[in-house]
Amino acid sequence: MSSAEAGVVFHRARSRTLDAFPAEKEGEWKGPFYFILGTDPQFGLMKAWSTGDCDNGGDEWGQEIRLTEQAVQAINKLNPKPKFFVLCGDLIHAMPGKPWRKEQTEDLQRVLRTVDRAIPLVLVSGNHDIGNVPTAETVEEFCQTWGDDYFSFWVGGVLFLVLNSQFYENPSKCPGLKQAQDQWLDEQLSTARQQNCQHAIVFQHIPLFLESIDEDDDCYFNLSKPARKRLADKFIHAGVKAVFSGHYHRNAGGSYQNLDMVVSSAIGCQLGLDPHGLRVVVVTADKIVHRYYSLDELSEKGIEDDLMDLIKKK
């Protein structure tokens, strides 16, 4: 599928915003709503992990196709419909320049074309999407294929910020792009403070931390201590309530002051004991409530009554 065709299918972020949600219509609180968060479909990782060759494996991804199809079918059945479906990075496994990247991308796009057109997609860049050490070229490839690598949008008085977390991991080959995101983020956080939004929520692939702001650097699954503390303090000062991430392929998380760090497990390959799943996130006037569902649970039973009561509460 060409980039032009993809543009018809996906409400891709352009000019640092998402046109599915016009700011002039979405700037005020309208009542509770919910969205669905998935992460790491990562077409190809299950085969690569099973063979112990994560760098060069991944020549099969039939399991990931079936799991992502199941996720989409479960989401399409939900009533009322979620405001959007966010995929929090590592859309495919093949790194830039590696074999199978084009084929994995095309297969994921084919599955995502079946998402109900009334449910916008929000797509976050992960390290496998732009490389562990991104370049201007790999970032541009992502933007052409999936949309902007960082952007913001409003839904019912809530400000959502999507970040390229790889810039906080290793921006050595694209320092100017990292600087541009930093400047943009400061402007967005200033807006969050000045406009007194109902909530502000961040999506990024790599978690700030897995359990505690003071935990050791993992060298892969969390941001370095200086980077995480700097970002977390910025978020707290601006009133950000929660950061949602993937990358860990397990459920985890913690809190720092009044900031929740929510680490959600994968649609695709599991590295722990969690089932393949999705997270339901309910946004009310005064809180953000979330729950992880296995794909089977969400497909067969839908959202539980206590969460539905919050969604329907006026």
C-alpha cells in the first residue's frame, strides 16, 4: 500500500496534530469517555524471540497477524465505541534497513484498515520503528508511513501528547530533531498549564520508569535517571496526570508524586506472564481509571460493568 493510500485509511498526524479531533470542537470537557491502548504488535518478534536471534530473525509473523486481528475485532465490537485506539510503539519488529520491514509494514497496515472508521488510530513511534539510534532519514520514513512522530490533540477538554521517546534514549545522530521536540514539548506543556485542561496525558514508547523514579537504569527498558527525572518534573509542573507506555512486553508501572506511569503489555510477543492484551482507559472529570484485558476477555465479555458505569455517568 502506498503512502497516499495509507493517508486515506489512517487519520495520520500532520503538522503536529491529529485532524480527527479538531481543537476548536474538542477543547472543552464534555463528560466521561474512554479509549483503548495497545502496544507492541511488533510483527516478527515472536519468531525472532523463539529462535534467539532478535537482530536477524523475524521472517514469520503469522501469530502477530492473528493476534492483532483479534484485537481489532474486539475493539470493533465495543459499544459505545472508544474515542480512539492508540498503538504505543513498536508496530513492527524489523529495524530500518533490515529484511522483511516492507512486508511487515504492509501486513500491519492491512490489518489496521479493518479498524472501524469511526475509531481514529493514534500511532506512536517505537525504537523498532525508527531505530535504536534514529536518524533524520529513519524518522522521515516513519512520518511518511505512519504520520508525525510527535504531536498533540484534544478530546473533550483533555490534552494528549504523543512523544518520540527515542530522542531521550539516543539522539546522537539527529540532535536537531531532539531539540525541536524539546521546544515543542515546552510549548505544549505551557498550553496545558495556561488553559487549565481537564487532564493532560502522555503517550510514549519507552517508559520513564518501570516501578520507581529512583530505580536503576535498565539500559534498555527505562529511560536513564537524568532523562526520566527531567521529563517527569516537567510533566508534574504542567499538571500531566499519566504517562502510558509499552516497550517492556509486560505490565508494570508506579507513581511519582501525582504522576502515574502505566506500562502496558503487548498485543504481540510476551516476555513475562501476562496474556496478549489491550488496556481500557476511562477518563472521568476527576480521575483516569485503566484496566488490562486479555484479548480473549475483551473479545468474549467486553468491558466490565464498573467501568461502563463510569463511562455512562453524566
